[in-house]
Amino acid sequence: MKLEGRGRVKFPKFDRPMIRINDGNFEILDLSPIGVKFKGTKDLPLDRQSEYIVELIFVEQKPIKTKAKLARKIGDLYALAFTKAVPEKILLKEAERIKKRHGDVEIS
């Protein structure tokens, strides 16, 4: 399997990895080597000028830490741009896991 397009893996509603940021854990909606979208809370204190250390917590892989900046916020939906990219092999393993459990994976 190869990531195509922008290489963004979209996760099914009841089988999502988590992101830990500012001492909170939130569901990842989709993930690419250069960024992540997640559902947070409307009052999560993130700003565009700061860089954050985030931890990506996967179901069947070891968690990884990386750095990210806020790209956009709409209500309780957040997009972060990684300042240190996530290896594509991590995303490929997640895509394979989803494909085994759910029969298909959406990559855009």
C-alpha cells in the first residue's frame, strides 16, 4: 500500500487514535505526515504563534512525540501542522490496521 494524494488517512468514528496536547487527550479525525485534524474542546488554549509538543497515541503502535503549530480552528475542530514530520511508515501501518478491521481505508 502506498499513500496517494496528500497522504491523509481518515479514521472511522469508533476506531481513532488519540492526540495528547496540553495535558488533554483528543480523537484524531485524520492524519498525514505533515499534519493532523482532531476534535478538541472549544476552549482549548492554542495559538498560532506557539509550537506545541504533541504525542500521537495509536491502537497497535508505540506513541510518538512530535512538534506542531496551530494551522486552523473552527469551533471544536483543530488542524495542526507538524514542524517535525511523522514518518510515512507510521501512517501506512495505521492504514493497514484499519483495512484489516474495517475492510477499507479512506486515503485522500
